[in-house]
Amino acid sequence: MSAKDLQHPLKRARGLGSAQSGVGHWWNERVTSVALVALGVWFVVLVLRLMHADYAAAHALMARPWNAVLMICFLLVTFWHTALGLQVVIEDYVHTRWKEVSLLMLVKFFAVLGALASVLAVLRIVLGA
Amino acid sequence: MADTRRPLSPHLQVYKWQVQMLTSILHRATGIALAVGTAVIVWGVIALAAGADAYAQFAACAGSPLGLIALFGWTWAFNYHLCNGIRHLVQDAGLGYEIPQFVRASWLSIIGSVVLTLLVWGYVLSVGGVA
């Protein structure tokens, strides 16, 4: 800061530093990871049960209400957790600003697209449309 | 290339190798691999919703040699991210920061992930493989 600058240091700092959202990101990543410990293990067990099922049996298994609900939970939490995790990787390693921002956007777009597409698929299975 | 000239943080080459480095790097690597794997999950659910033909196509790809290698890799990546993620949650709670505990927990993540993967695929083989 130059000696001639009469602005208060606090005035200069406001709005430039941390956006105060880091804790929210960190906490959301932890909450989703705790949920995924349970949902992830459930998903692996489901896949093992689907493995030997023919199409009709696999469809019927996924269409069970609890399986459908847990599958939708698993998908939403997975894409949320994935977007949060990839965000940190990109922020850590991509140091060219336009590439960083573009990748951050792409990750969010694909996460929302994947979540919506797969949840719609589960709804089609369970509602039989 | 980076638009900054300052030295950037992971100076991997200056550190003496220790297991905590491996667990940290693997956590990121498996996280990225699992992110790619979500595309396969989306494909599988959409195929199941789309009908018997689409599902048969998906199942054939998943059951092909390349598909099986990917599934085996996915299983290990998932199990590793699970074990090491639990280790991170425990540490986030403020536990296990003594160096010997830290090293032991790191090895536990690695060994646990291998054991879980063998259990899953042992089960797969015991019920007659993937066919």
C-alpha cells in the first residue's frame, strides 16, 4: 500500500479475500462422504445381486421401492461428492485461469447432467413408463 | 502452461518416500477414476430403463475381457477410496495424528482395499463367475 493511500486497509481488503465458502465446501464433502460409506457399500451389494439376473429380474430388483429410493440417493450424493472432489483437484493443478474456470464449469455441467439422466432412468424403471 | 512463474506446490521429487504420500496420491487418483466410472453407472441405469436389448449390450460390454478388467479396477478404486476416506474422516475428527498411528492407518487403507477387492471377486468367482 502506498503512503498516499488514504483508504482504510479494511476497506481495501473487503470483497477481495476469501469468499467464506471454503468451510461449506469442506463440510459438504464430509457429509456426502459419510453418506457414501453406507450408500456405496449398498450399491456394490446391489451390483453383485444384479450380476446373475436376466433383464426381467434385474429390472424388477431395481424397481423395488427401497432399491429405487436408495439408488436415487446414491446417484445424487455420488455426483455431488464427485463435483466437489474434482473441483479441488482442478483448483490445485490448473493454474491458467480460463482453463481452470472452464473445467470447473464442465465438471458441474456433467455432474448435473449425469445425476438428472440417471435419476430419470431409475424413475422410468420404477414407474414403468 | 501455468501463467505464474512461482514454484508450485507438489515438489514430489524433494521428499523422501513415505507411505502417507502414496495414500494421498492414490486417494486423488482413485477419486478421478471413480468420477470417470460414474459414466458407466449412468450407462448401466439408462440401459436398464431402455429395454432388454440395450441392457444386453451393456451387459456384454461389462462382461467382455476389457470390461472385466475395468470392473476389477473400479472395485479396487472404490474400496481404496472407501477405506482411505474413512481414514480421513477419523483424522478429521482429530484422531490418529501420532506418526506411528498415521503410518499404520495408511497401510491399513492399502491392505484393507486389497482384501475387500479380493473378497468381492472371490464372491463373484464362488457364485460361478460373471457369465
